[in-house]
Amino acid sequence: MAQQLVEFVSGETGYNMIVCDTDGVIIGDSSRERFGVRHDGSVRIMRGESDSVAISREDAERSDGRMREGYNIVIKVDGERIGTFGIGGPLATVKPIAKIASAVIAARIKEVRHLALISEVAGQISSTVARTVAAIENIYAGSEELNLANMNATKAVAATVVNIQDTNQMLDFILDVADMTSLLGLNAAIIAAQAGQHGRGFSVVAEEIRKLGKKSSASVDKITGILEQIQSGIAEVSAISEKTAVISEKQFLATQQIARDIADIKESVDKLALMAQNES
């Protein structure tokens, strides 16, 4: 940047000029003859002895060629001495040029530093956003699985309700059979009583048939009560499952939107970082 600046300004003004670094070493030279040479005036400026060094024509003549007429000035960025700018020629002419060039270099370096900071911060944000995107994608995948699980659970509950209804029909059939068995036992007992001594053995069988009918009927009543409790519990589970499914669907859609928004932010940050790199 120093070499580009001195070549440009020298081409426009016709004066030779240099830029020195923090050690007073020439890093930009319009004549391309003194790269790497330590400049005494620049060294004094960088030590803080002064902000500028002016060499008059008289001073140059008294130096027997060791010095040239010209002006050297400090380059400061945010109060920090980062180098010097020097230009050879009549002081009245080159002094304003040196001040302008120093200010231009300082502004450009400050801009480069800001762009580097923007690039660094953008890179950090991009990395953070990338990790956030990965985390959101995991949450998104988990929400999708949860949503699917809720749908399957709802289907399973519905299927269980159907099965319970089928079971109730079977229990109704068993209850009918139990009633018929009890009636059959009662009829058998009547017939056994009519048979007198000959029907005594058959009377025992009839009594057992009646007991079986009563036990079957009682068992059906217990099973029916249990199934009613199960059905009530399933109804509550079904209601909760439906609410959970709605919440899960909303969460799934919200996570999906967040993932898209963060991806857009990452793309914008990456563009900002690339612009900063190109400008610097």
C-alpha cells in the first residue's frame, strides 16, 4: 500500500517521496532506490522527539549531500505512531502534500484495520451461526421424529379404542351365553326334581351348570368394569395426545422457520466477511 501510494502521488506531483515503518526503515520509495534504508528523520519522529522534520535548502547544502530538502511527518492511527511519510522538494510546496498524504495513509490503514476487524467478527459470527444451524437442525430432526411419534401414538390409541369396542361385543356374547347357561341349569334342576330318585345325579350336574353361568356372568361384569376404566384412561390419553400433536406440529413448523432464518443470517454474514476481505 505504501509503494502504491508514493508511486501515485509522485506521478501526479513529480516529487520523490518515501514511506517508513515503525523502525524508520523505508518500505515505500517512488525512486525504488532506497528500500530497506533507515531514515534518520523518520527514526527521530518514531522515537517521539517530534511529529515532523523539515530540511530546508540551506540545511541540505550544509550537509554536503547527506540530506535533501524536504519534509517528513508522522503517520498516526488512533494516536499510535505507525510510520512516517517523507517528500523531497521546496518546503512551501511539499509540506501541504506531506500532510495530506499522511492523513490519507492513516485513513486507509484505519479502514483496513476496521475491515479486518469486521472480517474477524463476521467470521466469528459465521462460526457461531453455523453451530446454531447445526443445533437447530438436530432440534428440527427431533421435532420431526416427535411429531411422527405423536401421530403413531394417536393411531395406536384409535386402534385400541376399536379393539375395546370389539371386546365389548365379545363380552356381550359371553354374557348371553352365561344367561343361557344359568337358564339351562335351572331347567335341568326342575327336570331332575321331577325325576325324583333317578334324577338326583343329574340334579348335581344341573347345579354346577347354574354355578358356572353365575360365575361367567360375574366375570363378564368385572371385565366390563375394567374395560370401561381402560377406555376412560385411553380417552384421556387420546385427548392429551391430540394436544401434544398440535403443540408438536407448531414446534416443528417454528423450528423449520428458525432454521431458514438462521441460514439466511449466515449467508448474509458470509457475504459481509467476503466483502471485508475483498476491500482490505
